[in-house]
Amino acid sequence: MFLLKCQELLFISIPLDFFFVIDSSRSIRPHDYEKVKTFIINLLQFLKVGPDDTRVGLLQYGSIVQPEFSLKTYSTKAEVEQAVRNMEHLATGTMTGLAIQYTMETAFTEEEGARPASFNIPRIAMVVTDGRPQDTVEGIAAEARQAGIQIFAIGVGRVDMNILKAIGSEPHSEHVHLVANFSQIETLTSVFQSKLCSEVCLDLCQTVDHSCEHLCVNTNHSYICRCFEGFILAEDGRNCKKLECSDGIMDLVFIIDGSKSLGPVNFELVKQFVNSIVDSLDISATGTHVGLLQYSTKVRTEFTLGQYTTVQGVKQAVTRMQYMGKGSMTGSALRHMFQSSFSAKEGARPDVQRVCIVFTDGRSQDDVSEWAAKAKNSGITIYALGVGKAIEEELREIASEPGEKHFYYAEGFEKMGEITKKLKSRICKEKSPNQCLCENIIKFQNRVSEKLINLMQNNILLNRIMFSTFSFLPVP
């Protein structure tokens, strides 16, 4: 075990990938927002910022996530400090879970300036919030921590301590802090100078026999095992097994309702739902491909089947989607899917199962039956998911048969987790027409072979009988 004191940290400047996640909701008053910026600038003073030293990134969030600068944007501390001073208050909602998701899936990627995991550069996220999130944080924060990100959670004012504990790494006494108001946030600067040291100097993966089958990832004072793409961690926490859907190659297109009835907050929840489905798929150049359409009054292709060949690429594209917020032309979206999304031009492959997942929260302003029928008749399997004011009759017109396997409805967005589990299970059980055809051909060939063998055996027996009979006949 290798630990350094913070005084040593200051002098030898251990490099970090350090990302601030700043609440910019309307509940924060303008002068308190300035205190948060001062706190960030003061915290930077004991870090040596540079491309080969500590890299710093920052986002602020309200109803949306607004990246201010990535880990690769600035190479000097002065540039970072100026960018913090230039930040403008968003004054909207509080989508903390969405901000943590962006931090994990985008901010700490190599494309955004994070150093490769093999470099063993500590990844640290500092979340500052003053209110109750409008989305869930427990699951996504746990995923971020399991990915090796050390999370410090700072609450100001009437923040629920249980929420902070759900965000922060353990031990909570070192990673979770609550102060009464923004005037007291400055008292935490010296605290973090000592806390960060104990987190960044420990590398158990290099010092113990971890027995991880694929990958070992350091966490706070411990480590976890992770698996390569296409695998998930087994129950023993060390070995890896293939994804549930790893054998089911498909071309999958999502059709997502972006109408004004959905609202920006629920739209972010839908994006989380899509990424949850994506996590269960074996996405690769030779595996499953994913495309996505968003529709309101018009239809917009967010990305095509041929555009991304990794889970990370797909999930980042989903996270970047911007809410359209107008009408609800589900029929037009189905027509676009049928005519364009499954075309060779957009990356659809011959002899690969074609699946479409349609999500909507209300009545369509145009007819859905014609293009849904054409798509299904062409061999596309359609799942229809409805929430809230979605019309059951329309959903059943859209969904493939049998309806009980392809039609799902929930009264509210809080029930979407149940839909997700059922849909994951259903998709993985689907077999493509070609798989079924292949199996039927094999069965037919086996039956023909059995018949031929029987005929041959019968023919041999008949010849023997005839030979035996004629051999005993008198010669004339």
C-alpha cells in the first residue's frame, strides 16, 4: 500500500483527471452562485494544472447538462480560473442524475481528454448541489463509482443527506459533506486538500492478487473487477460471462417521441431508458447495430445504424440528443423508419434481424396503422411502449403479434424501470426469421437423411432376401 501525505502531494504534483459537476439550478441565488465559483478557484490553487499534470474539466447543470470545458480544453491553471469566472448561471431545474451520467459516459472518455485507464491516473468528480434532484441518482452514481471514479458529494443548505450518500464514494465521512449555506462552503477547501491525497495515492490493483478475470479498477481504499465489452460480471464478482443478448445479432432502431407533452425532464428519463437497453446489447462492428429517430411535428435522424459500433459511442450520442418539443407525428416516424432507417444507405445489413422500439406518451396526430403494417409485413419486429396518455389501441396497431409480447404500457415514468426489465428479456429471446429458417432447414435435412437411411437399410434387406430365395431355387 502506497500513501503520501498532502504536503508531499503539493510538491510532487501527482496528476489527476479532475471534473467539477456544479448545480446551477434556479434555487441558487446569484450571489451564492459567485461563492461556488470562488470555492472552485480556491480549490485549484493546490493542484498543478497541465496536460501532463492535473487536467481539469467542468460542467454545470439545471434541466440540461451544459459542459463548460473538458479535460483537454485548457492546459494552464490561469485559463481554467478564467473559464470558471466566465460561467453564467443557468437558473433552471435540477437533473443531478443526468449530470453524473454525462460525467461517467462522456467527460471521462479519452475523446474528452481523460487519460487511458492503463495510465492509472486517478479520476475524481466533485458534485456540488443545493437541492433535491428531479431524477434518480442512486443507480448512475453507483455505476460511476464502479467505473473507478472517486466522487465527492457536497451539499449546501437543505439537501437530503441520504441523497448525498447515494452519490458520494465510501467512506462517506471522507467523501460526503454538508454545509448550512454557501458562505460556509469555503471551509471545505482545506478539508479536500487532505482528503484528495488519501484517494489518489492508493493502487490496490497493482499491489494485491485481485484475481479479476478481465480488468481490475481501483476504488476508494479497495478495488472492483470489470469485464471487456460483450461480457458482464459474474455473481462471484471476479469472473466474466457473456452478455444475455450477445448471441442475438440485430439491427435495432429506436423511435422516440419528442413532443411537447413529454416535457424536458421526462425526455431525459427516456434517454436514460434507451441507454439502459443499449447496455444489455452486444454492440460491435459484427454484432448488434443501433440507430435512433426522434420525432415531433417532424422526424429527425439522431444517428443511423451504421454510425456507431461501440456501446460508448451509442450512449454518448443518446446523451447529446436535444429535445424537439413540438407535435406528435408517430405515423410519419414509422414511415421514415420503414423507408429509410433500415436501408443499406443508413447501415442496415442483409440477413440480419430487424427490430424497432417505438416510445410514445400520447395520441398521434396522424395515422399509424398503414406504415406500421408495411414495416411488420416486411419482416421488421416492432415493440410499442406507451407511458401516461398513450392510447392503447394505437400501441396495439403499432406492435407486432402476439401483442402480449410486443406491447408495453406504464401509467407514469416512475414505472419505466419495470418496462425496461421486461423489454430486455423479450428482445433477447427473439429469433430472427433467418435463424428460424435455418433451424427448420436443418430439421428437414435430418428427417430426409433418416428416411434415406431407412430406405437404404430396407433395400439392403430386400436384396438379401431375394438373393437367399433365388439361391435355393432348382436350376432348370
